Amino acid sequence: MFKGSVVALITPFKKGKIDYKALSKLVEFHIENGTNALLPCGTTGESATLSMEEHEDLIEAIVGFASGRIQVIAGTGANNTLEAIELTRHAKKAGADGSLQVCPYYNKPTQEGLYLHFKTILEEVDIPVMLYNIPSRTGINMSMETVKRLSELKNIVAIKEASGNLEQMAQIKRVCGDDILLFSGDDALTLPVLSVGGVGVVSVIANIMPKQVSEMIRAFENKELERARQIYFDMMEIVKAMFIETNPIPVKTAMALMGMIEPEIRLPLCEMSKDNLSKLKKVLKKYKLI
């Protein structure tokens, strides 16, 4: 199903609108550099700032640009179950290979509420689903017990775990086994997650260093552990730089500096502070990216 380097794709903007020309180039960039799947309309893709029309048009465009050459896992989650169903139904119709479903944010549902939310979506749309646990954004942690219940449902195939809790991730793998594919939701934890049975990462850093992320995972799969560790260690400084301000501010700023996109981000996120911009430029120069 899904594995390897899945890029948490940014959404390029130009004069307030989605820049589809830049988006097309990004898709080619990832195909050429070995990324396994594209994941648009997630946290890094500023999905919370997209209108329903933009969200649907963006997924259609990505699927069209990919043209079957690379998997597309569409971010179609919402804190409104009916809205999530509508977005997911559209993604399936557009030809997406799967759906990323984030825990409902702001509402702070119980574990039973989480279970029923995802179960209801699955009952309405027949598409492979990757769950997305990111308590720092949603205000609620999806427990290992809830993940276990959900893993028993048809079409729950994977989880993007961004809790930062490696013990929880290991417990999920221990309890669920092969019933669910474990993905790191944090570039800083990719190698540790692989070591406890993970199969890949939904990566922010892959937006600018796709080849390295892909090679690290392949090295691990081929039991070239020292090479995997070296790539992981080599990327640590730039991974840290990608989170000196709220994601995706640093990665979009880096991509603009690299000439990949226009330097545009939507409110309520804003341009990087001068001090952090200086730090980011220093790291990008060290890695010979600018």
C-alpha cells in the first residue's frame, strides 16, 4: 500500500491564489528525486486556509499532474465529520490513491467520538485511509487503544504519528502488528520510528531534500544501517531549522530562497522574523541549497 518517503507537500501561492504552474514543477521534482507519494492539503499544505473549492481543485490538479506516476494521498480531514466526508468523496472521485484523516481539531472529542468520526467517514467513502495523530495541533491525542479499534476497520491502512511519543508509536506497532502501517509524522524521529517497525515518513524536509529522505529509508530497508544513520545525522541540523517557527513558514521560506516558489504564505501565518531568517539562510548555505 503506502511506504517510504511521503512528502507533506506545501501549497504554493501567487498573488493570493494557488500557483498551479509552480505546483506542477513540484510534482515533477518529487518524481525525479524518488519520493514515494505526494500528500497535499495537510498541515504543511496550509489546508486550514483553503476554501472548499480550492481544496478540491488542488487535489484534482495534483492527481492530474501525477498522472499515475506517483501515489497521491489527499488530505481530506476536518473537524466537521460531514465536511470530511464531502472532501473525501471528492478526492476518491478525482482519483486519489488514499486519504489522510486528521483527528478533529478544536472540538476535543472523546476517544469514542474519535472512533465514531473515522468510522462514519469510512462507511460513506470506500478509500484507503491514513489516520493522522498530531495532538499539538488538534488538542487531543488518539490513544493506542483507539488506533487498535480503528485498525480493525476496512480501509484503515496506516497512521501518521506526530505525537512525538516514540513509546506510543512502539505500542501501536506492538498491538496492531501488520494491521496498520506506521509512519513518522516528524522528520526528527524518522529513523527511530523505522527501528520500531515503521515503514516511512510523512516528511516536511522532503520538500527541499527529497532524494536524501528517500535514500535514508531505502538504506534502512536494505539493512545498510550505518548509511541510514549517516544520512539521518547529516540532515539533523536542517530538520531542526525547518521548525524554528511554525510549520510551514520555514520550509516555504527556504523554497522561496531556493527559487522553487513565490515567497507567499497565508494569514494567520506570516513571514519569518529577521533573526530566524538569518539563521535559516546560514543553514541553507551550509547545505549548499542556496
